[in-house]
Amino acid sequence: MIRKAHRTMLVGVGFGLGLFAACYELPSRPIYGYEVDDLSCSDGVDNDNDGLVDCEDPDCLVLSTLCGEIVPIPPIDEPENTLSRCDDDIDNDNDGQFDCGDTECRDMPETCCLRENTNETCSNGLDDDQNGFADCEDFGCRSGIFVTVCSETTAEACVDGKDNDADGDTDCDDEDCRATTPCMEPEVTLEQCSDGIDNDGNGFVDCLDFSCSNSMSQQVVQYCMSLPSEDDLETCSNGIDDDGNGFTDCEDFSCTMSGDAEVTEYCANRPSEDDLESCSNNIDDDQNGFADCADFSCTMSPDPEVVDYCAERLENTPEKCSDDVDNDGNGFTDCQDFSCRQSTDFAVQQICQESLGLTPEEADERCSDGEDNDLDGFIDCEDWDCSHDPQVSACDDAPKVCG
């Protein structure tokens, strides 16, 4: 068996060695502040006070002969997806990475490979896992299901002077903040009406916003009028999105609200899907390929009753993601729907794990029955799902996995 590690040699100078030995007392353990040799990398002490002990510290990986990768002879080839294989210093699956360097190991929360996965560790200004990324710049923070400090979508996060989601933009310079109250600004100037940004956060961009298209500024009005239009009979009946706003012909407000009597009559005689009856009958009334609330003409209907109806049908709660009903009428039910499967709600994530063939240990009885219900190799409170689920009281007194 071969161990791959970088080693350092300490070279002493013989001159004056006797005098040096007479006045120097060798310490019983490494001086606090260094974790750079075999002794300090095997004493169970965090010598350099960085939160990582012995071989968990990257310094030891480089400088100690005890902590490098072990290359077994003969080589083995097996999945690296269990707690023991993620802590044996062996690249079990021969993919060039071993233990916590392997993505399969990092994907298992019980391995504790990702040390930055809580609000505390993701906001302390430290690179807790010493992977080169601190706080919200760390993948463990940005994708952590228990981390809320790395999003930039609230009024508080958009005025704190921090790049919370680590995307390079801070506060109101971040597009995620555009719709928050502190970052909303009027969309009235030529610059604001031509920057491709929904400056006032009302859902309409540039000349699609009435504050631009009906501006008191002649310069803005002329700019908007110079853009390709979709408001006469030809452009409102050719099956083309002439003005490139995502809506075609009579699906476009510029046609339905056109002052041209011919266009108004043409659109009025076409089957519509924008009132409560046509948006709740499970029929694609306007034959555009989308039925009811899956159709923009319903979700963006000028009728507030229709908008409220569609809002109630959003498929994004634990109840609606487990009722076997296509609540939003988009053709996908429960966890087959992206709104459920990609939800950040922990309860919804658990439900979708179960629907995909797993049984998450989310209830007290499952977290105290002595069985590995979700077949991930961890039982009851030793399973991350149990130890970190606030709804499970069976694990209240048990130590949390990874703290």
C-alpha cells in the first residue's frame, strides 16, 4: 500500500548545537499555532486554531506523511458513497478524488464534508472548511436548504451592503432585488425605458410598461413608437410575435387594446381565455396550446378574480405537491412539476424524495423505529433528515449530525 503525500524535511545547522541544546527545552507537543508535521497532525488538537483537527486540516494533507491519499495495491474499484468509504483516505471509485474531495461524499450531509451549511457558518466571514470560498461564495452556503442568509430577495438583504448570493452584484445592483421596495424606482426616463430592466418591479419592462409607452416625455414616446409594433390587423393576425414581447397576435395587449376597430373586432370574435369561466374549464379555449392557468392570458388577465384564482392554484406547497392533482393545470402533477421538484421548502423536498422512490425519515415514528427507511445507510437520529428536521421531536435531545 502506498501513501501519496507531500513531505517536508527540517534541516538543522550543527554550529553551536551544544549551546542551543543546553538552553532549549523541547516542548511536549507542537507550539500552538502550527499544524504542519506528523506530531501535530496526529495529536487530536486543533493546533492552528482554524477549526479543523489533524487530517481534517488541509495543512496536514500537504505537510504530513500521515494524511495523504492511500493507494491500495492491488487497486480497488467500488462506489464511494458510504460514510466509511468517505473516510478511508482511498479514492475508491478511481475518479481522481478521494473522501471529501469526491462530490459523491460531499453530497451526503452525514459525512460533514460541507462545513459551511448553516446561517451561522455562512455569515461569520470565515472559510470554515478551508476550500477557498467563504460564506455565500461557498457552494454549501448557496445551496444549503437550511441557509437563508445567502439569498438577495428581501428588503433587508437588499440594503445590507453585502453580496448575499455571491453573484457579483450587491443590493439594488442585483436583479434579484429589483422587485423589493428599497430598489424600486420609476420607469420614466429614456435610459430606464430602454435598459431591458423592470426598474419599478411591476412585471413590465421598458416600452411594455405604460409608464414608458404613455410617458409625458416626447423623447421616450418617440423611442417606443420606433420599435416594431403589433397593433394593426396584419400584425395581429399573422401568427408572429412582431414586437418580440413574448405574446403573439390577440394574446398581446397591444392588439386587444388597440384603437383600431378592425383589430378590436377581429380579436373580439376569436375564442378568448381570460375570464374566470374560460380559465377554469380545463379547455384550451384560444387554442394556443395552453389551458386555463397555464395560459398567460389567464395568469395575466386584467380580471383580478382570474388572477386570484390562478394564484391559488400554484403548485408549491406540501399539500399541493402531494394531492395527485395538477393544481396549476400545466400538465404536470405534484413532484413531476418543476415548481414542486425544485422547491426550496424543506417539507416539499422531503415529499418529492418520497415520490421519486425514497422514504424520507421525516416523521417521529420513522426516526425512532431502528430502521434505515430511506436506505441511505443512516438510521433514525444519525440520519441528517431526522436530526435536522424541526418537525421531528424524537431527535430533540440527540446530537445533530454535523452539529
